[in-house]
Amino acid sequence: METASLSAVSQINWEQWQPEQRATLLFVIRNGNMLLIHKKRGLGAGNINGPGGRLEKGETALACAIRETREELGIRALNVRECGQLHFQFRSGLSIHVTVFSASDCEGAPYETEEAIPHWVPVDKIPYDKMWQDDAYWLPVMLAGTPFKGYFIFDESRMVDHRVDVENGAWR
């Protein structure tokens, strides 16, 4: 499929779409606060996000989310549960499938690493203006406890189109 001219989520047959990469995100949420990171390197460097990264060969999404959170913040996520799926198609051709998890607590105190600077943020003050554009569309759905699937087209770091499906229909 020619991806350079993609302008609508509806142009992709998501049932047959195959991502180049598989990755995870994990958000620790406790006492009304969410643990976020300022990403220091890699895709999305400079943005605020949750810890996560690419699956290693033979690794499950859950194991990856827990490992990446430990590597990026030095903590062990507790009571981890899957929340949703994200499908990203970039006009450059890059395609990524992300499994999103949340955790209700963690062991240890998060600390800065080569990859991330951690900070706790009240869930009602999430800095969407410093995050990837798609986060504002699916993160509130995750916080509401509703399973979701998100579909996004990006041109570099600019979102071109999106759709977020929830159990009982679409959320825009």
C-alpha cells in the first residue's frame, strides 16, 4: 500500500494490516496520579508519555510492558492489566501496534534513567499539549476503564486522522 498519500483511517483495511513493530505502553495510576515520563531518546523523544517500548523476540506484550517500565524507571509495576490496542500507520511507511496497560501501583521509587525522566501528574492535569496528539483521544477512554482500539495515521509527528472504537461503538 502506498502510504505517503494516506489521509484517512478508512483507507486502510485494518483487519489485514500488519505492523512492522510491536510495542507497549504502561501507565501506573495510584491515588489519583499517573506516572508519566519525559522521553529522552528514540521515537517521540522530547514528548511526555508512559513508559514502554518494543517487544523482544518471543516476549509477550505483558512481559514487555513490565520489563520496559523496570528499565526506564527502576520500578516494578503491580496489578497490571491490559486496557487497549493502538494501531499507528505513518505516511513514511512505519507501522506500529501498541498494547496499552495500566497498573494500580508499583514497588520502588521511580528514578531518572538514560531513557526517561519520571514525574507523577494528577489525572485531571495530564499535559496533553506535551504528548503525542493521539493520546488526548484514547487516554480518557482508558482512564474511564473502557476497553478500546485506536487507529491513527501520522505524517511525521502530526496526526492526520484517527478513530477510537470502544465496546459499544466509536469514540471521537
